[in-house]
Amino acid sequence: MSETPSNTLQYRFDGPEEAPVLILGPSLGTTWHMWDRQVPELTQQWRVFRFDMPGHGGAPAYPAGSVADLAERLLATLDGLGVQRFGYAGCALGGALGIELALRHPERLASLALIAASPRFGTADEFRQRGVIVRTNGLDPIARTSPDRWFTSGFAAAQPAITEWAVQMVRTTDPGCYIAACEALASFDVRSQLSGVAVPTLVLVGSDDQVTGPAEARTLVAGIPDARLAVVPGASHLVPVEQPAAVTDLLVRHFSTAWQPAYDSSTGQIAILAAPVKPVLAAAPPQPAPIAEIAPAVVQPQTVGRPDPYDAGIKVRREVLGDAHVDRALAQADEFSGDFQEFITRYAWGEIWGRPGLDRRSRSCVTLTALVAGGHMDELAFHTRAALRNGLTPDEIKEVLLQAAVYCGVPAANSAFKVAQQVIREETTPTE
């Protein structure tokens, strides 16, 4: 067990100290205990390192809003322990973290196993709506439906104790950290980068997984050079829990035979064994591989004037309004309306919504009030959805509309309440 600062993760070790390190990464809503039945056999060959996501399993509630942030926290934890090279197996969100490590820190990875993983988990809208539901209703609705997503119906019926364990595990997660993890998955999309994964990779999936099933697994195998696919029959999303023996056997075989040595003869690079890596990199001769820190020095002198705010605007617009809404608006644009779509993306979303002076919650409050004042009920509907995405609760939206009733008029507020009430019902009602 560990003391856990905000930039590291809660962890535990099992197995002999002299053995190579094998890391097991959990999925969203679970704890390191999801791997309990793999540990006895894995520790015969490896020193097994397990960790909890922030706010899971009693870990300190320091939310991490991106997969990259989680990867940096994991590496900071390992650096503090002197662990530089390791194998990694991760399930779902833990699998996304494994892909991130393989793409950004390949010198640290000896081998990789991706379980119930995907290069993109559903759509950003799905995970952001889940965050809205948790913010409004707490984690109980998500907890109660977790067994339906994680296990086959036969397993859930035959194993009521494990089913109840799953429900309680989600229910005791910190809601803010769960919402942040949903945001991390919403923004995770590495479909175009899979060819950059250059470590031995096993892709493992349950045959009955309805969350990230065989289709997503095949996408990973098609994109990652020399990746191998294993489909476990009779298992759903949380396959290490549902079929522990099969998963353990596959992991043992993969990590026993596909452990890449620290020295890569194709590049001439040798993995750094000492924890403080920055001085070594600073003293080393220039390498052909790109280094993120030097990029601004190369491109900044070539930038003339202000950057075009369109790219930033489309990103903010999608984050606030959702991909489905933005895709629909752009698809409907033609020669007549296309310029207007560019205009609002560039100036409303890139220039105004992108300014640092107000946070998005505050901007949503201002926007809702302005729309009530102008009587723009169509736009009020999708900006109510945006306000929920931006972190406003239904009670806070109600207060904004009550305030608007005083200064914008009761008839306008009456119409606004009808629109907002319908949207809030749709967005905050848990789906079974």
C-alpha cells in the first residue's frame, strides 16, 4: 500500500522483489481487486504492480481529466519506486492508458496486453452524458446497471456475490473522479495513431462484450503492427473477473514469450535504467525522433499574426454542444449557410467561448439568460444540454431561470422552464 500525493496513484506490489515488474490496470469504476484471481499465478514469474484510478477503491480523490494525465501519474509513481521498465496489461480505461504509454513512452514498455479496449470508446457524447447523469443522480444508477454491462446474464445470475461486489465497487467511487474519468474516455481517440504502437501486443476480448467487443478488438489488431487477437468465449466486458483462468493463461503465455528486451537493435536505443531521465536526455546528442519540448522553438518564428481561431473553435464547440449536434449542423450547411457556420465556429466558439476570463459554467449562465431575454427557445434547448455538460446542475439551471424571470419577464421565463424541464428530463434520466 502507498501514501498517495496528488501527482501519483495508490498502488500495491505482490510477488518477489527481484522479478520483472508486470502492471495490471483497472477499468472505470473498478479497483485493483478486479485482478485478484490473476495474481497468484502471475506472481510466480513477475512482481505484480496494481493501482487504483483516482477516487476509486478509497484512493485520494484527485480527478484526472485525460488518459495522458493518468499515464503521467502512473509514470511518476513508478519513477518514485525506481521502476523504469515493465510489462503492462490494462482493462478498458486501463487499456487506454496502456495504449497511451505505448505511443508516448515506448522505451518504458517491454510488452502490452489490451483487454476489453478500443482506440475510441463509444462516442464523446455518450460519456459526457454519463457524467451529466452522475452529477445529477449520483453514482447509484450507474452502479445498479454495471453488472448488465460487465457480465453475461448467466454469470450475473449464478454469481450474486460477485454481482453485488461490482455494484458496491462503483457505488463507493468518488463521483467527481468518475465524471473526470468519463471526460478522459470522451476525449480519447487514437485510431489514426495505432501504427505507432511498436511493442509486442496481445488484444484480448470477451466474445459477448457489448461495450468494447470483438469489432473494437479487431480494429486494434488491424492497426497495431503484429498484434495478436484472443477472443474468450462466454465472457462480457469484465472478462478477467468472469473468466479468470482463461485470462490468466493468456497473459502468462503472452508475457512469457513476448517480453521485448531493453535494447532495440532497430533503433540503437537503450532503455534508461536510472530514474532521473531528463539530465540524460539533455546531455545526449540530437536524435532524429521528435521531442515535444523543442517544437515551439521550431514553429513559433514562422507564425505570422494571430492564429486562426477556427480549429480551437470547433474543438470547444464539440466539447460544449456535443459531436452529434455539431455534426448535424455542419452536415446541413450548404453554399448558402456554410459561411455562417464558419463564422460562429471561428468567432463565437474560438474567440468568445475560448477566452480565459470566464469558466464554461459562468458562460453557460450568461448564455441561458441571454437566450431567455431574446426568446430564443430553440437555442435554449441545446444550450441547456450544454450547461449540463459544462457542470451546471438542474438546480443551478432553475436558479438562472428564476433570476431571468425577474429581469427578462415572467412569460419568457415560463416558456424557458418548459423547454429546460424537458431537456433535463431527457439528459438526466438513467438509461437501463
